[in-house]
Amino acid sequence: MNVLNKPLEIRTSPHLKSAVSTDQIMMNVVIALVPTTVFAIYAFGLAALLILSVTTISAVLTEHIYCRLNNKESTISDWSAVITGLLLGLTLPPALPLWMAALGGIASIAVVKLLFGGLGYNIFNPALGGRAILQAAFPVAITTWHPAFLADRFTNIPSSSLAWPFTTPAYDAVASATPLGNMKFNHIATDVTDMVMGLTSGSVGETSAALILLGGLYLVARNMMSWKIPVIIFLTVAVFSGIVHFFNPATPTPQFMLFSGGMMLGAVFMATDMVSSPVTEKGVIVYSIIIGIMVTVIRLWGGLPEGMMYAILMGNAVTPLLNRSLKSRVYGTGRKGGAK
Amino acid sequence: MTTTVVAKKTFAHGVHPPTHKDGTVKREIRQFPFANVLIIALSQHLGAPAKPIVREGQEVRRGEKIAEASGFVSVTMHAPVSGIIKKIGWAPSLTGKMVMSIFLESYPASGQTVEPSAPCDVNTATPEEIIAAIQEAGIVGLGGAAFPTHVKLKVPPDKAVDTLIINGVECEPYLTTDHRVMLEQQDDIFMGIRYILKATGAKRAIIGVEANKPDAILSLRENIPSDLPVTVEAVKVKYPQGAEKMLITALLDREVPSGGLPADSGSVVVNVATTAEIGRLLPLGRGIIERSITITGPGVEKSGNYLIQIGTPLRYALEQAGLKKNATRVILGGPMMGFTVSSLDVPITKGTSGLLVLTDHESQLTIRKEYPCIGCSHCLDACPIFLNPSRLGRLAKFKQYDAMAGEYNLMDCFECGSCSYVCPSNIPLVHYFRVAKGIIRDKKAAS
């Protein structure tokens, strides 16, 4: 009887496992970004296609080469480097020189992620950290915007995209202002419907609020994203900017604040980065409020038209502190338990 | 006929593993054959091992006392079959440790009859007499923990218990033995409740049952004796609803203080099968010699619920139940908290509620590539005690045991395994916590 002559497998419980795994979560984030990505390429043409390819490939290659140099198994199959590269590309101006984009992809992975210990150990969202490095290094290029829906966008590559490394890029199209730039510097408000539909100028993937929200809903439905973070950020921004707008109608309306710039992309896909956002319930609430307040303050009173990136990086920076100081009440302690 | 019961009561957090109960839930409890040699471990309960009172070569009759309690936290053992004491020596146990055990060779014609002894009448016995009788009957928690029941029922003088909770939740997937007991042994359960109410001084009893056992809930409700202050409450289907603390919270909206006992929240929780044993054995003055278990899993040919003799070696049990070719893991208990055995010479003990056999297929599902913790917080949302397993897991990797026990309340973890179950990075969290708790306890004992 085979009962008697087979080695038994020794394992500790549990002997059941829920089906979701980390690589699947990461892959689903990429799937959720597909509508936004496709629309970005539709709106900005070859420029967007090139920039997204360059950031994604540079991010993935950096991680792969790093693993090889350290004689470790390559970690690119966990999809997290793909997310970083794709998200970085989506936050960049469409006609940014591609060598800068490549540098951003390398910096995101090498400096912001791997230097801190790789997946799970990075303090800052790698894509946003990489973008911050680019913003510091190339302040002009990263705020020079390219118009959407140019007639020749599928046949013509902007000459600035192909600029040689370390040269000053020449821009062929007339630089166009983003809704936030128009608001800040020219005091012109853009129609909110246009921003929801993605008909305005802006970073590669930030212009269509509707498609970003669609991707977010997909992840929430699959329990792969915290819905609380974007919802609390939106509420904080709406309430805060609504109060300011009430007393000073010259400031943007709450709906303009919500649908302009990187608000949607940042709140839905970057503030929710599992690694760099808090894990505790109360931590998540405070983190989201901090981001909402910071972005509103920067946009309304700061020197920059957009503040989403710095607001989220600020939230990332306080995340370890929030995790540690805002813990849930442990069963049987405090109020109900009466510690023994 | 399908009936459904709606339940609102539950605890916060927890997980929803597939229940896998369909394979055995309709199988009535049937007598399992007697093995040739039974191995009765002297410490198959928490506390001090029992002391043998028989010698090698001695003839014993079924139900005869063969070992006595060696202190208050210890219980009596009885011979499950008539036969001869072959030897008293070491035998492997569930944890892998060797434990002193009595090897009893059964007579081929061992009868079903059981030696009677002094009965304990629920109407005339004092609470102390009932508690002594439960210890003498060798009864321990049959839900799995195997804590001596009489110790649980002895309420400390400075505490008062108002509610007795009978645990019929059976939240472990695959297991259906408690479900069958609730359908087939209702008179014993109600009689057991009479004894326990008297022993603890509790005013009322609540039988808590998961809503996925509507037949048990409805028929128990119908058959409650009119003079007995018992209610049957449905609780939501969620793991680990059957944990004492979670059931107390679900039914009474009270919490057991950290480091405390259920009595600190005015309640006592007893497993429903344990209650049935008390109700069946005490009026006859018998000891516990057999129990109902679920033998099941994809690796077993003849799944079902069986009345099996304590001390039956797993090898014999699996020969009778039939093992499939691709079986790999033999688990005592359920899949969430059960233990894999390293040897088939391990016997069934009083605390064995299930014998589960998994095959290569299920095995592969739990052995997956480990990723770093990505802070998804699924484990925090699963932990019924509201710990931070994500943080605790990282601390365990760096051996930060003091921080785990202090700042992060590790000692409140009761190892339900919900964190490991949900972790998408496949980090063996609860395993780390078991190891860490052991190290912390040893450190404390040493200092």
C-alpha cells in the first residue's frame, strides 16, 4: 500500500493560499494603465509612443543589468519596473528630448528604487522620484509643453524629441500652455469638460481624467488598490480649494483643481503605490490629507503651476513615520479590552 | 430542501477561504474499525502528562482507567479497547517530539461494551463534583487545542461568568465533524450544557454556529428543552470566526483583554463536540475513549466522518480510508491551523478534529515564489487582532524580537494564519511569528 512508502511533505500551516500574487498585482496595474497609455499615444502621436517606449525600456534594462551585475536573479518579471517606466513616461512633457527621458528611467530605478534596496524597500515612488530628478536637472525642458492633436502627430517626430544629448533642444511647434499654466500665469480657466475628456495640453498621460479613473476603478474592483487614498485626496482638495474659492473667486474652482494637471494620474496611480504609501488605516487617511493640502497650497500660493509631484513625494517621506505612530488599536487593549 | 439562515453577527477583519465542506457534510458519523495496536500518548493535552497506572503485560477492559491525572492541569486516560498493555514507551507525536505513550494491543474480539463507573448526576452534583468528574472522564477541548476542559470551567473566585458560549462555528475549511455532531447528538449537547452551566454558574448559554450550517441551526433551535436557557445564534461565515476571542466578540460584543482569559469578559467558550462528550459520558461515569473526526481531502478515497478510537495510528486510519497515489501532505486538524505529520506512527489524539490529506496539486498552490513585502496592507486588513503583520514580518527577518513583542504586540497573535493566507508576496508570516514567539518565551523564561 502506498501509504507506507512515500515521503511525507512537512510544511507549516496555512495549507491554503489565496490566489493573488505580487506579480499579478503589478501586472494588473499595467493593464489598468493601458487605456490611459493608448489615449496618450492617440493625443500626442509618435512623440508619446517614443517617450513611453524609452522610459519603459530604460527602466526595465536598468533593473535587469543591476541584477546581473550583482549576480542575482533578474527581478523584471515582477512587472514593477515596467510600471515605473510607464508611469514616468506618462508624467513627462510629450516633446521632451528622449535622452532626458532615458536618463529619467535610469534614475528612477537606479537611484530611487535600487539604491534603497529594491522593490518593497524604496521610500519614494520611483517614477515620481525620477521625475523630480529630471525637474531639478532640466527645469526648462520639463516645463515646455507640446500641443495635443497636431495634424501631423503620427508622421512627424518633434525635433526636440530627437535632440542630441547635452544640447539645448529646439522646439518646432509653438509651445502650448497647460490648463494649470494658463491659470497660474495668464489667469485663463480651461473648460472642465475638455480636461475630463483629455482635449488639453499637458504631460503625456495626465490629460484624460476619465480614462485614468476607469483604470483606477478596475484596480479597486480587483482589490488591488486602496480606493481611500484617491477619494480622500480629492475630498481634501475639493474642500480646501472650495473654501478658498468661496472667499476669493479669482482662485480656481474645486472642479478645475480636480481635473487639471497631474491630480488624477497622481492620486490614482502614484499616491496609491503600495510600497511608498502607509499600511495602517489611520496612516492612509493622514497621508492622503497631507497630499491634498500640499498640492492645493503649492498650486494656489507656490511658484509652480503644478504641485502633485512634490505633494506625493512629501507624503512618501512621512509614510514610515505614519506607519509607526498611527497604529490600529490591538484587540483586547485600550478602550474595550482594558489592558491587563 | 435548501434553507438559508441570515447572519449579521461577526468580528472585524478575517478572511474567506473556500470552505471545501461539500465532500463530507452529508456523511453521517460512522464507526471506524479498531486498529490492532493503539498508541495512547500520555500528554495529548496541554499541561502535565498523565501517569500510567498499568504495567506491561496487564490485561485491560474497554473503558478501564489506564493513567491518572498528575495534577490539576492534567486529565485521566482510559483504554479505548479491551486488550493487553504491550509496552509503555516513546512514540512520535504531532509536533515531531517523542512522547511517553501506552501501546495497547487490542483483542481481535474486543467488544463494544464499556466499563461503567461512578455516574455524576447533574441534579445532585455540586459544581466541584462536576469539574472533578470532567477531569476524571479525561475530557479536553476537542476543537483542536486540547486544553483540559475542567480547568477552563473552574472560574477563578475573583471573576464571574454570565454567559456560556458553545462553539459550533467550525470555521476551518474541510472539517464537518462538529456540524455532524450538532445534527446527530443534540440530546448530548443539551445535557452537556446543563452540566457546564451548573459548573460555571453561568445564567445562559449561546450556541454559536456559522450560517453555512442552516440545518444544524434550525434543528437545534427546534429541539431546545423548554427549561434550558439556551439560544442558537448564526454568525457570519468568515475565518477565524471559531477562535474563542472572535466568537465572544461576535456574540457578546465584548473583547477578551490582552493576555487575559474569556472569564475576564464574563464568558466561557466550550467546543460543541466537547459539550456533547460531557453530556454523554458524565451520566454514565465513563471516560472519553473515542471521538468523531472528519477524514477528508483530495488525497483520500473514502472521505467521511468517523467515530474513531483515541490512539488509532494514522497509518491504520489511512489504510482503511484509502490514500490516493498523488497524496503528499497528511495534516492533523484543518488546513488553516493544522499540522503536517512527519510519521504515520503518530496516533489520533483527543484533540484531533480532522485528518486531511492533500495531493501534489494543492501542495503546489501553497509553494510559490516569495517576493519582498510591497506594503499592500492585505495582512493588516485580515488580522482579527489588528496587528501589523507586514511590519512584524520585516522585524522577524532582522530578528528584532523585543520590538515585535513590545511595540507591535506579537504575543497577542494566536497564529490563525490569515496573514500568510492573503500575502501576495507569499511571505510565511505566521511561521515567522510562531518561531519568534517561541524565542521570546524562551528568553523570558531564561531571564
